Amino acid sequence: MKNKKFISIAKDVINLEINALQKLKKNINNSFCTAVTKIAKCQSKVILCGVGKSGLIASKIAATLASVGTPSFSLVASEASHGDLGMISKKDILVMISYSGNTNELKNIIQYANRNKILLISIVSKKDSILYKASDIKILIPKVIEAGGIVPTASTTSQLALGDALAIAVMNYKKFGKMDFKKLHPSGSLGAQLITVEDIMLVNNKIPFVSEDLKMQDALKILSNKKLGVLIAQNKKKKTTGIITDGQIRRFNEKKLNLNTMKVKDIMTKNPISIDKNQLAAKALSLMNSKKITSLCVYDNKNKFKTIGIIHIHNILQSNIS
């Protein structure tokens, strides 16, 4: 019986929060649009501040904004009156989050913002509050019923959802794309998914270039020194004309052919499979798997026949790409 009661409580809490989000959705208006534009055009920092649970939401929104290209941080309201107001400059945007809008810890910050003409955006529920009246841009969150009648739940869910909406809208306004995201998330699974071929390809003297007219006895020495199991053949104009792999050489040896009397162009595979440097490394791995090969020539899209790098399957696996 207790389990059924707990399940019922869980569903009631979730329903309260769903209802709060539905009311919030209907309440989105031009104030939201104005806030998005101002934040996107901010030439300094976006500072978020709240008290208690709203303060935790402020920290999360700041982290989300920062992760999508808008420099942001959260300000601890209780510390602001003890020197942390100095963190706020006149070019910053201050976003204050409070359900009531009358929390004492926010008053000094509000006064400081107004006195220094710092743009103040409020996320608040009460129109008759100090915060609402003092704000330049007012984003009103509908009044909600909290779980248990007292615990900040539906209100903080609304604040969080609104913050996510702001961040994504700002990201869209600034045309912040996958490659921008990759620069700010170099580690972890998301960063690995966005690694490009150019990020991990071998370049310059690490590329095992050989002339297509080179004798194989000399080419084999280069193959051994480069330790990649592959050679990239070029003509006199530095155009990539073919590729030789150690697998090909083994097959020639099995046929008991005299490689020393041959030239690179006699045994190379012409028109090797290649990939653009801007493609995702995951796509390179997929191409290698489908073609049953371990290396790809890399080109710049301006000249498909000039190899600027080589990517080996080991480079991809070492970068935790799958």
C-alpha cells in the first residue's frame, strides 16, 4: 500500500510541474524576445542571480549560456553586499530570478543595478514586487501551486525551463553551431562526437609521401620508417595518384614477384579513397569500416587531388571515437 501511495505522490508532483510548464508556455511574449536579443548582443558578461533554490537555477542557466557561447556566471546574492557587487560592470546584463521578487538579499543588487544603469532582466512571478517594478525587461512566470503546498518545485521547474529556452534562443540568434560547440566542449562524449578529420590527421613530414616513379626497394625503406603501413604516391606535380599498403606488399610477396625491380606506380592502387578535412572523424571511421581499409588521404575541399594529411584508424580510436 505504501508503494502505491508514493507512486501517487510522484505523479501528483509531476502533474503540478507539467501544469506549470503549460501555463508558462502560454505566457511567453515579446518580453522574452527582447531579452533574447539583448543577451545575444551583450558585449560583456551575463550575470545571473537568485536566492535559495532560485540561486541554484541561476547557476544552471549561467552554465548553459556559457556552454553555448555567451560568457556568463552566477552571483551569490548573500555575498553581493559584501564586495561581490564589484563583479558587475556597466556593460554587463544582470538577470535576477525570484518567484516573489521581494527577497531581501536582492534589494541591494537591484539598487546597484538601477543606480549604475545596468540592464536588469527579471524572471519573476509577482507584478507588485520590487524586482518586477525595477526591471528594464520583465519576464513574468505565472503563479503556480508548489508540491506539498510550500516546497519550491513547480516554480523552479518553470524558471529552469525558461532559462533553457533563453539559452537555446540566444544560441539560435548567434548562429552558434556544432563546430562552435566543439570548441567549448573539447572533452567528454559530446566533444568526441564533434572531432573533425583535421583535428587528428597527420600532416607535413608525418605523411608517407613517395614519388610514383620511385623504385620499390627505396619505397619499402620509407614504409618501414614511417610505421603507418601505407605510402601515398604522387606525380611530379604533387598530385596524389595512388596508395600502397603493407597488405598489398604481402600479397605480392606471396606471389613471389620481385618487388625490387618494380616502381611504386606498378603496384599502387590508383585514385585512393579520400575525405575532406572538415568531415567528422566519426564519418571517416564509418568510411574505413565500409571499405575495409585503415587509412584515408585527407584533402581540402579546394583541391581534392592534393593530399594535405592522412588519417589512420588508430588516430580515431585513440580519440575515443566510435
